[in-house]
Amino acid sequence: MVQSGVAENFSIDEHGCLRFRNRICVPNDSKLKELILQEAHDSPFALHPGGTKMYQDLRELYWWPSIKRDIVEFVVKCLTCQRVKAEYQVPTGLLQPIKIPEWK
């Protein structure tokens, strides 16, 4: 379909690799996808990025259906990310009464 021009946005590069909008199409192979996700997430230069950062980095190079869902599921399974995840709320404590002003 690509060679006949029926499939839009798809092309085949000089190395015979199928591309979608100039991104490499990853076949439906769970081991290959897992390898790509591990390399993008666990490498010493990546330092466990979150789901959004990892998606933005990978979508420039790769494409497969449900890439965003696969990235989110991968990051959720990472125990290091879950332990280090910053808490954005101030810890709650006992309520303190507000001082009543004496003057206006």
C-alpha cells in the first residue's frame, strides 16, 4: 500500500524501514517495545523521566498505536519512580487560629 501511494503519511526510507510522518514504525512486538521503553527510561542519561517527558522524547523518533498508553503503563510499574515521586501538597497539621487584629 505504501509503495503504490495508497497509504498517506507512510513511507519507506533508503534502508527499507517503514516510517510514519518521518518516525520509525515499531512492529507489534512486545519485546521490542519493552526494549525501547527501557532504553528511554532506565539509561544513565535519562534519569527516570516521567510519562510526559518520555512520551515527548519518544514520539519524535518512534510510532506505534497506543504508544502513550504503553509509556504510562511502563512508568507506573517503575518502583524507583514511585518511591522518588515528589509530593506536591504541604503536609497537613493541626489547624491554628488566626490572630484577631486590634487596629484596622
